[in-house]
Amino acid sequence: MHECSMHGFQEVILEYFADFLLFFSKTITLLGGIAVLIALIASASHKSRKALKGHLEITQLNEHYQNLKEALQHTLMDKHQLKSHIKEGKKQKKEEQKKEKQKSEKSREKQSNKPRVFILDFYGDLKASAVKSLREEITAVLSVANPKQDEVVLRLESGGGMVHSYGLASSQLQRIRSRHIKLTIAVDKVAASGGYMMACTGNRIIAAPFAILGSIGVMAQLPNINRLLKKHEVDIELHTAGEYKRTLTMLGANTEKGRKKFKQDMEDTHQLFKDFVKNERKIVDIDKIATGEVWYGQKALEVNLVDDIMTSDEYIYQKVDTVDLIQVRYTLKKGITDKLGLATASAVDSTLMKCWERLTTSRFFS
């Protein structure tokens, strides 16, 4: 009887020990898996930092326009015409390839000297975030562009935003001008406020008939909920070092002295804006246009904000037979956090900025 009870007790102990080992091994496996996952994420993040931040996408627009033309031609032809056209096209292509092989080095060099138009795009938000790609695109173009014959066309769309952000974007465009390369700015929809700060750096500005331009002014607005907080017995303490470190606040009580200083800062910024436009585009009457007003295409032409009325498509397509049309786009790579869907803060920030942008640019983007 005693031996039987001891035997049963040993079985219970062994079973308990086996369960414990199984639980322990599962825990170790789980922790090991988590550790491996963390290591992989860290390694991928480290590699992504070492790798290029993005890549260039180059598109030959001459070929694109030719494809559009051929697609429509094929649609308009009957079966017999289409068959003959395709046959003739193949024959012509073979002849061109044969001629290309027979070309001398001299003739190939001559062909490579055909003028080029580099086409860039800038869609501006409040923070001019697209400058991250624009600076890389400009660097790439400047490394190969020939000032004697090449041109840069920037298709610009922006209702403006933060002064320092658009100041940087404008400075990037000045890099093109400083290399004596022709810069044409094409505005199909809007180039207002900071957008026009960028536009005025061009040698030539073209705009669609109903494009909005101007808004050469400075705007700032913010709510103040100090009285609401006091009503609910909420105290706010704001400590600063420097008389004008914080002129206006959202939470604290604002003073007339602070308001006056804030207004003076805006006037100083406006003067900088006016001086910049006047220096870049000397034909404008700066006192007439720097009132914060906006003008549509034809009216903008009358006050010298633009040089010609036409769309970017018209301007680019009219060059299709005489130059190489090269679209340059720099695409930024997404970080590891974006790929794993962990960039919540970034998404929230982007959403709030878009809402604020719509509120502040609801009237003619001014």
C-alpha cells in the first residue's frame, strides 16, 4: 500500500515536471521568436538608413506622346488599313535600326546633343513637403544639364504655406537659375502666396486661363481659449526668458504689447516677401500686387504676374518634335515603420495638417 502511494506520487511529480518543461520550452520559443523579430526589424531599419532614401524615375515623354498617337490611329483604322500600317511600321523600324548601326561615332555624338527639356512636378502642401523630392530632382538635373541649350520646366501647384518651408523650396529653384539654365514655371491651377514665391524665380511663367496667382501677403491666425479655461478654474503658467519669446499663445492671456509685436513681425515678413518677388521679377509693380489679392490667368498677365497664357500640356507638347522631353521624379522610400503600419503619429499629423490646409485655403487659396 505504501509502495503504491509512493509510486502514484512519483507519477504526479513527473507529470507536473513534464508540464513545467513544456511550458518553459514554449515560453523560451515565444521569447526567442520575439527577439528574432525585433532583431530583423532593427537590421532592416539599419539597412534602410544605410541605403538610398529613394530613387529617380525617368520617363521619356516623346515616346509617351507617340504611343498615344499610335493608339488613336489604330482605333480609327479599319482592319485592312491597320494591317498595312503595322507592316509598314515594322519595316520602318527595321530600317531605322539598320541606319542606327551604320552611324559613326561622330553622328551619334551629334544626335546626343539634341536639346533637352527636363520636366519636374511640385504639389505643395502647407509644409512644402515635396521639397524633399524636389531638391534631389534638381541635383540630378544640374549634374547633366547643358546651360547653352537645355531647359527645366516645373509644373507647380500650391496655395502656399509656412514661410520658411516655401523659402527653402524657392531657394532650390534658384539653384537652377544660378547655373544659367532656363527655368520655366507652368501653373495650371494655383500658385498663390508661397506658391508664387516659387513661381517668381522662373525666367518665364505661364499659366492656364483660370489659374489663380498672387496672394503676396502674410496670414496668421490662432484661437485663444484662456477665458474658457478660467471659467472652468484651470490655471495656465507660461514662463519665458526673453521679452518676446512668446508674443501670442493659445492658452495664456495675450497682451496688447504682444499683439503689437506679433503684428510687427508679420509686417517684417511681408516686406521680405515683397523684396524677394521684386528682386526675382523686376517687371512687376510690387506695391500694386503685394496687397494679398489674387488674380486669374488673364488678369495676372495684365499685372505682369505671368508672361503667357497657356497650359503646361500645350507648352510641353509644342516641343515634342524638336527636343527630348524627360520627366524626372524622385520617389522617397518608405521607412520600416511605414511598411509595418506603425506610423500612426505621422498619419494623424498628416490628417490634421490637411484639415487645417483646407480651412485656411478655402477662399481662392489665399
